[in-house]
Amino acid sequence: MATFKITCDWIAAGHDNPEILNTMADLALHIGNVNLMQNEDIRAKTIRDSVMVSAYPLAMWLASSWWRLNFEPLPAHGVIPGIDWRMAHEIGAANHGFVWPKALFASDCEVMQIWAVPSSATNTQQSVRYLNGLDIPASINLSDFKRGIENFITSVLNRLDAVGYRNTDLWNLWQLIQEELADQKVLNYRRLEAELGYEPDECPKEVMSKAQALEQQMGEALSELAPVYGRVAGDTSLNAIEEIIDSPGITGIPNTLVLKQAKSMRGLPWQRAVAVAHELRESLNKRNGVIENGQLYELLGLSPTAVDNWKPIGRNNAAIGIPDNNNRYKFVPRKKHPLAKRFELARLLGDYLLTANAEGQWLTSTDLSTARQKYQRAFAAEFLCPISVLEDYLTGDFSESAIEDATEYFQVSKETVNSLLKNNGFIFSPIMGDYAETRLPYQLGI
């Protein structure tokens, strides 16, 4: 995990606004060993390790974006976020006439992911040009990120208090946030608002009421669905979740005697997932070879005929597993293609293993990049196509035809095989899979 730290050395500088005037500073933002605020001063033609800006607008942006920064993930793959989302997740929204680095913050519910690119070398209109970006997105433990933000905001408030300015907008907002964090009921409300894509108190009452009712019914699973069916999909989109719940599904009783033997819970999501996939294969005496459909279905307690005949009604953005009181689940997949359906059922199997300690937990699979979805995808890939077995099968031949043969042998998609090879360093790509994603979700600064 990388470290996160904002440092500021207070300086005197002229400005009309007292909050801005009294918080002018030489500011630096360190992500691990990278200083995102190292810059070229265009006018002075010098390289500086800090930039002279006011800390107040940055602190105000971090406080006003607090809930969405901590609880709202990236939109699903392929969905370009709107301006509202970007204002809550890009540091440039701090604005106030200052030039800020091109950096994007998005939580996966376990870590804060940070992407950053240097300033354009051709832009000579601004006073500074930031020199550093991040070659791969940094992952900051979410508690460490929160602590870093709290320390920075507190230092800005202490500075203002020292010069006689206490009752500022930042002070009032930060006090309110502390009060809300201390009240579990309010905290849950704010979390759900953010997951749905709303600023505090901006979610329509009817939407929030429906979301709270769904959360009462589904528990933690709604946190995986709210960003998919929340504001980004329109005010009536939560109806789609109810439609999925009411859809016909495939009923099965998971084989808990076998599945509860796989319990690895340490490390990053993909590390836990790979370990669990290995443990499950060991318990099945299937260290090598192909997991046949019948064996996969048996683990979920599903009839092969029922799975083969299953066709989703319409197009959904999520698959779910609904528990009842008899350890039975109604699975509602969303994929039609046999290989895609096989992979999705493996993902739901992984989700069942992840949530096995909480009986009656709903299962859900989406295209988001939350820690839970990363876990599922990594589990399904490693369970169906273990990298060590794939390596032996390919014997160093990573040609397109060899990969196609592996796809057919392991009964997984070409995308799955390629992702495994990229993630494990056998083939190179600037775009990685769920283990380490190097591609920006979208272009920053436009």
C-alpha cells in the first residue's frame, strides 16, 4: 500500500479573502514516493517541490466531497462519468483560481485508488506545470487516506484559528461531518446517498425511501447495486433492482460442506480470491485440469438442465443470488452466452464464499470495480483457469492460436485467458486486468 500525505508551509501573500489570504502555503501532495505537486514555475523558469496556493479551497473540496470520495466507486467499465461525479472526485474541482494537479480519487470500498497524469507540456497558459503522474494507480488504505485528509483539514483549521478566523464555512462543515460520523444512523444515510451518487440531502425523498427499503431487504448487497442503478441511471432506476428480484431464476442449495473449507481472507482482493480458488480446488481434489460445468453447478446446488435452459428476461446490469430461510438461493444470472454464464456463476460462487460468514447474505455481480467485484472476477478466473495450469498448457506459446486453444480447453473467454496472462506478467499490455489497472478510466483535464 502506498502512503498519502499533504504538507504545507504557511507563507504570507496578498489576497482579498481572509480565508484564502491566511492559508497561503507552499503545498506538496505525496503519494508514496511521488510528489504530485512538484512543478515547473513557468514565469520563474525553475523547478519547485511545492506550489504556492491556498490550502483553504483544497480543504473545502475534500470536506465537501467527503462522503462521495469515501463511498462512491468508479462507474461501471465503459461508462464515462458525468460532470457531477468528476467534481466530487477530481482534485481540479478545488479550483478558486489556482492550478491543481490532474488527479482522480475513487474508493473501491477497501482502498482509495488515485490516478494522476502530469500537466501537458504544450500548455503555456498556466503559471505552473506539474511534472509528475503515477505510472499505475496508487492504492491507499482507506483508513490511512481518511486520516491524511483529517490531518490536513485540521491543520488548515488550526491555522485559521491561530490568526483569528474560527467560524468559517470549512469549520462549520467539518464540525457537521464529525457529528454525522459519530451517529451511526446518519452515517448510514450519508453512505447510501453517496453510493447512489448524490451530495448530502440532494437525493429525492422517494428515491431514498426506496433505497432504504431495498437495503433493509438486501443488506450489504445494495452497496454493490446502488452505484449501478442510482443517479447515473435516472431517478426511477431502482425499480430495475425490484424487477430483477421478482424475475424467475434458477434455484439451488450451495454445497456448504465443501465450500466452507475455503476461507482465506488476507491480502488484496485478488490475493484473497486466488488463495480461496486454490483451497477450493484442493478440497475437490482438482488441483489441475478443467472444472466441468457439472462440477460447478453441483457446488451451487443447481440442475444442469435448469442452467442450460436459463435465459434472462431482458438486459440487466447485475446478477443476484437471493437467499431464503432453508439455505436455498434463487440465482438470477444476466448472461446468455454459455461461457459468459459459466463465468458469472463462478463469480457468484466466489461471492458466496466471500460472504459465507454472514448467513442469508444476498449475492450480487456487476461491472463495477469495487473490492467485492474485483474479488469475484479474480476468483472465477483462477478457479476455472489456474495460472499455473494455464502456463503448463501453453508451454511458452502465447500466440493467438494457442490462446484460442486454451480458451476452448478451459471453457473460458479469450478475455479471461488474456487477463490472467497480463496480470501474471506473461504478456505485456498497458491495460491490465483487475490485479493492477494502469489505464486511466477516462481522460483527465477535459
